[in-house]
Amino acid sequence: MLGCGGRALVAIVVVVVLVLVGLDVAARLVAQSELASRAKSASGAQSASASISGFPFLWDLLEEGDVHGVHLHLSDVPAGPLTLSDVDVQLTGTHIDRSALFSRRQVHVDSIDSGTATITVTAAALSTAVGDSVTLPGQGKVVVDVFGRQVAATVEVVGNHELVLDVDGVAVLQSNLNSSPLVPACDLAVSVGTGELSVSCTVTPVPGSLVQAIAGA
């Protein structure tokens, strides 16, 4: 059994651990809040959130000066005539200025090793942008209501950045996805599902425009 001295030492250790965990959690929350706020402001999204993976957060910064995983989620992001229902950006190797975080409680991003962006657009968002009812019944099909007639349409990404919805050879929707700084200029690929379509790409390293959107001063 532990004597009084042993129990006191254990209690001190527990308190120290709890304090360190509390500091780690607090620092992570500050960083997440700042990243989300910057992403929302830069993209014009209606809402944004950020999550940082890995524990302990402060150890990664002190030891390596980076954060292994950052996930940004944005909703209702304007991209020309189209509103992107969701934009998810997964970042790997986010290098942060440690001195700014610890001295001024500010998150300054210096560079990002790689990132994957996934854009989700619902049939409702397509309908609003086109001005006619657009349905995505599944199996990669796109259907547009043209004067009461259900017409098969196609959707593709042109020039790695422009989402084009085509009906009978006529582009009824053209949206530059790169108009949002949270969508990097990369080889975007489109996949049409049921009720929604997704566009995604992975880029290494992350271009300066995206870094700048969440970098801070």
C-alpha cells in the first residue's frame, strides 16, 4: 500500500496530467475555431467547422511543428450560379507557426503537404441553379424537366474546374468550382449518385490559394 508520501505524489501526477490534457484540449479548440472561421470567411459558406485529429495536439506542434490531420466541412458554398451543398477538405501535414500559437493564441498556417477536396451538390441545388427541375435517379443518370418533358442530360468537369450540365448539346449550367478558394485547382472527377453528385480530387502539395484562405496573418 502507498504511504502518505506516495499518495501525495500520485495526486500531484494526476493533477499535472489533467492540467496538460486541459491545455491540449483548449489549444485544439482555439485552433479549430480559427480555422473554421477563416474557411467560412474565405469561401462565403453559410456554416463551417474544423476538426484536428491526433492526440496530443500540442506534442505534435512542439515536436514536429505540424498537425497530421485537419478536416474542414463547409455548407452552402457559393460557386457562381451554383451553391455547393457541402465542401469537405481533408488536409495532411499542416505546418503551423508554433510561436504565434503559444505567444498570441493565433493559428498561422505556413504550408500544407497534401489535401483532398470533396464537393457535394444536391439535385435541389442543381434545380435552383438551372431554373428547371433536375433529378438524379441513380446509376449515373441526370434528368432535366424541359417544358414538362423529361430529358436525359450529362454532367462533367471541363478544364479541371468547370462543372457543366448539358442538355441536348446545350450547356444549361456552367459553374467554376475554383471560384471557391477552398476548392484547389486539380484534376476534379465527378460521380453522379442518387439525389446528389460529388466532385473530388487530391493535390500534393496544397496550392497557395487554399493555404492562404486559412493561413491567417
